[in-house]
Amino acid sequence: MKLYTFVLAVLCSTILLAQNKSPETITVSGKIIEEGSNVPLEYATVSFIDAQGNVANGGITDTKGSFSLKIPPGVYTVKYEFISYETKEVPNQNLRKNTTLPTVSLALDTESLDEVVIRAETTEVQVRLDKKIYNIGKDLTTSGATVSDALSNVPSVNVDVEGAISLRGNENVRILINGKPSAIAGFGSTDALRQLPAEAIERVEVITSPSARYDAEGTAGILNIILRKEKTLGLNGSITTNVGVPTTSGVSGNINLRTDNFNIFNTTSLRYRDAPGNAFFNNQYFPTTFTDPDTGEEITTDPRFDRVIEDREYERQDQGFNTNLGIEYFLTERSSITASGFLRLGDDEDLTTNNARKFSDGTLQETTVREELETEKDESYQFSLNYVNNFNDEGHKLTADFQYENDKEEERSFITERRIQPSSFDFPSEDILNKETQKEYLIQADYVLPIGENAQFEAGYRGNFENEETDYTLNQENENGVFVRNDTLSNIFDYTENVNAVYTQYGNKFGKFSFLLGLRLEQTQLKGKIESNLDEDAFSETLGVDIDTNFDKNYLGLFPTVNLIYELAERENITLGYNRRINRPRGWFINPFPSRSSVTNVFQGNPDLDPAYASAFDLGYLKRWDKLTLTTSIYYQYETDSFERIQEQTGQVINGVNVVRTIPINLSTNERYGFEFGLLYNPAKWLRLNGSFNYFNFSSDGSFNGVEYGTENDSWFARGSAKVSLPWKIDWQTNAFYRGPTNNAQTETEGLLSINLAFSKDIINDNGTIGVNVSDLLNSRKRRSFTSTDTFTSDSEFQWRERSVNLSFTYRFNQKKQRQRRDQDMNDDDGDFEG
């Protein structure tokens, strides 16, 4: 009996202990959003405070505003904090098991708006699995400037003297607007970015390791420009006016009306600008030896002029109008449809004056003046529809897009050339009409499905269908002074590029490790047709290239992507990315008819160009301190059939001068590696500093027409910016950029230095800002290069635009200075996986 009593007592004690034993820790999760806009707040702080006032645990929210923390079971006061927002405390929370707390809304703290303004004027960087996001903030040097000017201040990006954009020294960059190709960014060129006001930018995403969601186009990567779209309720907006020297004037404004049911937004700008420039060429020509095809005898010919010096002056008048109008209608609390339209009009007039001196054996033989008056009228419009359905707050999402774009350009050039000495003589004039029409359709659908707490699956389709027609007419003056159509060079070039793509990707997070794996399948059709009076044999003889006047090429490619991130600490991580990319030749790279902007220096497309393919690796590191952010990366790229522009003599002689053409070719390989780092340092409220450095090396090999064009080159560029807040609400900012020397197989280019300076002052109760900035303070933004071949050398200097001074005034209504809210518009992104 005593034994039974003892056993029963032990069992009862065990049961009681088991019932009273609590888990060591529980998991508490939740979400923090901004009051009014319901936008997730990233990096908000959550603390669990026990009855004794001790913090049991705490942490920060992720990019979706979510948190998940482990704490011992108990009764807590939960404290929610975020800079510039009112702190909220929820007491007496009895947390005994795994719990998901209700979503908490934080309101802006109006008393701390001054601090918010200070944060808005810094440039922040955020690292994601597949990109870096730069919230540019208030850059004084781009006040009254263009998007192209603003991009020149983004780390890793370089905008050269002609406006060409490169990423880490590679010009094959894909430009997207709000995640999609757009007429706003221009069709195959960046000219349109010189008309769009910089004030329209919300942020710039530098995507050096694109995930499978993005186009495989662009071997250097992608620049995704996100335009502003206000998310606060009510009516608000701003207007900016500017004037400058050389003559520049413009006005741009944005207005936004948001209610609970819809959001109407518009950005409109009107600008006029004189952009004078200049160039200098010193060309020397050597005797040319060729083999007579009939006799096999080698024949050497001396050039009529062995040296030609050209001084060019550019007078440009650019007029542009842009407007973007859209309405977002909220079908439900979780779904919306957005319709928007974009219109761009351009009316430009350029006069190029070329004074040439022609020598033989050191003696001046002839002086000529060549003038080209070019007028250009552009009309671009775009219409797009976007549907978004957020099935829940966990990221389950469906988006669908349709976009139609139409672009028309009409260029007319009238070219005259006059000999001044030894005797006056007028060469035949040329009247050139070039009409380009381009149409593009885009259809896209993306589906995002979260799986569990950390995993995410995504799939989608994108179709781009583009047609470009170039109607080129060359009229030349005959001996009677009558203009006659040149049937040899006049032509119509019809070019079509169709791309169908499907992709899928999967991401997950295990503790501090996150990954995103993707695969994209793209089918590309490149089709061209040339209408001309020349047959294919005549083409080959006249243009110097073997071409097919009616070609249809199809390519099918798989493009895998791998992106990894490991969190070493709360503010420290390592990223590793791999992706395969494609570079498709644009229409003007394929059109074989040479340009006529210069008699002796012409550009000619190559219809035999095939797409280039590249594999790229990127290893990155990020470390944040309270006042300092460091980003750095090492990258490597291997490209096959890469494009290279080479120069060669055509054998033609016009007005006694040998004609040199530039033509793109497929080289066999291009290998590139480099490293970069950037620093953002805010040592005090009155001082903000940032800088970046990029070094790269590339080597290539390949030949064309029996000439080897392989080369090896390394170069670097660096930029720095300092912003000082002076008394009386005056800000002073200085930006400096230096690009080191570079070279390819034929050309060596010297280093280039550029410095911009700006001041601003807030007025009218901080609703207005007046600013002045000087672009290219030292007037040193000039490209100096030397080209050497077996038959000629060319020493040149080119300045696209001279130093300019700009005065601007901005007035905001119902809108403080742009608040920086930790990139809270991430829900506008195309379903990023954050891990």
C-alpha cells in the first residue's frame, strides 16, 4: 500500500510540474505602418519592457515593416518608435504563447519635422538581394537640372560629355522607368533624359546583379529610375522655375490629389536651353598600300592632304515640353488600377561650323568652312495601364501591365561647304531628311506567392514588341544648282525587335542567410528589311560591308540568376550575385547607311552584328555605423561577341580628304573585373559627406578585315560631395568628379575633371527655396583623345557643353521639403523579395 501511495504521489507531482512548466521563450510578431498612407515603416524599433522597466528584448522592422522577436513569457509594455514619428506604447500585454500582435500605425511627429528635413537632404543607400537603392534626397547641384544631370551624382554611374550613361565603365546599361522600358527614357538613346526635370526623381536603383524578374538586356546591369508619386492624403505639390547662362530657362511643377478612393498625379515641365560646345581635330594621313586585284602588284598611294586640322563650334537651341498625367483608382483596400499618359515634344535647332585647314608636306594648301544646320522635331507619347491586387499583407500579390509607346523624329540637315583659299569655291550642298518612327508594345504579368514565414515564389511573363522605321533621303546639288535625290544612299530601313520572356524565381531565409534563385527564358527575334535602289552586291561594293538586305534572326536563351546575402550583424552584411545577360544591337548600330554629319568622319552600322552574351559575378559588403555607411564590392564579367567600335579608312576621297568611318563589330571576347567602394558620412547636423571610387580593368581580343583589335586597359573614376548647412538656413554643396585615363585598341583618352558648386536658402516659412548652382566650375569637362592606326592618326578635344550658371526658385504648397521615410514606397516595386 505504501508503494502504491508513493508511486501515485510521484505521478501527481510529475503531472503538476508538467502543467506548470512554461516554454523558455515565445515568438511575438507584428507590423508597423505609417498612419494615413498605410506604408510599411522600415527600421522602426520595437521594445518589450517588463514590470521592472527592463527591456526583455527589442529589434527593428524589415523592409515590409514586419518584426519577429523571441521573448520570455510574461506581461509587457510594447514600445514602438521611429525617428520623426510619435512614439506609441501599448501596456499590459499578457504574452504567454506565440502571438501575432495587431498592426500598429505611427503618425508623423510635427515637432520633429526639422530633423526629418535634415535626413531628407542626405543620400541614403539600401542594399537588397539584387540591387542598391539610392534615395538621392535634396541635391542642390541638380536644382533646375535634368535627370541626366542627377544620374551623374549616383555612385557607380558615369555620364560622359555627350550624355552617354555607363555603369562601372560599361555603357551597355538598361534604363527603366518605374521598372519598365519607357518612352520617358528614350528609345535606344538617353536624349530624353536631358529633358525630364531632376525634381521628378524619387530614387534610383542601381541593379548590378539583376534578378530573373528583370529583362536580361544590359550586360552592365540596370538603372531603374523611380518617379515621384505622393502618398499623403490631400492636395499638394510644388513648382520650380530656373534661368541660367548660357541662356537657359524652364519651369516644372508637380501636383498630387489623393483621397481614400483615388490618387491623381501630374508632372509637367517646359524648358529652353542654349548649349554651346566645341571640338578640335588634328588628323594626319599616311601613304596607303594595297594589292591590285588584277595584277597582284602592290600599289602605294599618297594622300592629297597629309594633315587636316578642324575647329568646330556647336550652337544648340533645345526646346522641350514634358507632361505625365495619371490616376490611380482604389478598387478595394487591397487592389487598384492606374492609368497614365506621357507626352514629350521637342523642337531643336543646331548649327555646326567646321573650319578646316588642309596641309601637304607642312604647307597650308586649302582652307574650307563647312556649316550644317540641323533642325529636329520630336513627338513621343505613351499610354499605360497597371493593375495591382494585394491579396493580403504578407506579400501575396498579382500585377498586370499594358503599355503602348509611339515616337516620331524628323531631322533635316542642310550642309554647305565653301573653300576660302587658295581660291573661293562652293562645293555641292547637301539636303538630308531623316524620318524615324518607332512603336513599342509591352505586356507584362507578375505573380508573387509567399510560402511560410520567410520563403517566396514568383513567376511572370513579359512581351516587348518594337518596330522602328528610318526613312533616309539624301538630296545633293548638281552643277546646275538643282538638288537631285541620291538613289545610291537614300533608303528605308525597317527594323523589328520582338522579345518574349517567362521567368520564375524562389527565395528563402534561414536565420541570417537569404537567397534568391531565378531562371529567365527569352526568345528574341531581330528582323530587318532595306528598301533601296541597290541590290546586295551593289551594297557590298558601295558600303564596304557584306550584308543581307532582308534578314530575320532568332535567338533563344536561358538566363540564370543567383543572389545571396548573409547578415554578419544587424547593420553588416555580405552579398554575392551571379547573372547571365544579353546585349542586343539597336537599330542605329545595324543600319548600314553612313551618317553625314561630317564629310571625313562618318558612322556606319553593321547589319551582321549578333547579340553579345555576358556572365557576371558580384561580391559586395555593407557596414553601417551611426554616422557612417560603407559599401564595397568586387566584380567580374566575361562577355562573348562583345561590341567594339573601330575606325578605318573607307578608301573614299571627298573634297581631297580620305574618309574615315566608325563601325561596330563583334569582338570574340571581353573580360572585365574591378572593385568599388562608397562612403556616406554625416559627422554633424551641419555637415554631410559622401564619396565613391571605382576601378576597372578590361581586356578584349578579336579582328576585323584582317586587323587585330585586341587590347587591355584599366581605368578608374571617383566622385565626392560635401554639403554644409550654414546659418540663416543657407546650404552649400560641392560635387567633384574625376575619371582617369583610358584606352582601347586604337584610342587613348586622357583623364577628365569636373566640379559643380551650389548654394540654396529657404524662404517663405520654409515653403520656398532659392538656389544657384554652377555646373563645370573650371570649364574642364572636355574629352581629349588620341587615335592611332596604320593609315592615320587623330588628336582630338571635345566639349559637349561649356560652363553654365543656373538660378532656381521652388515653391511648395501643402508639402514640406521632401521627407525621407526610409524608402517607404517599396510596395510600388515589382514584388521585391527581401529574405
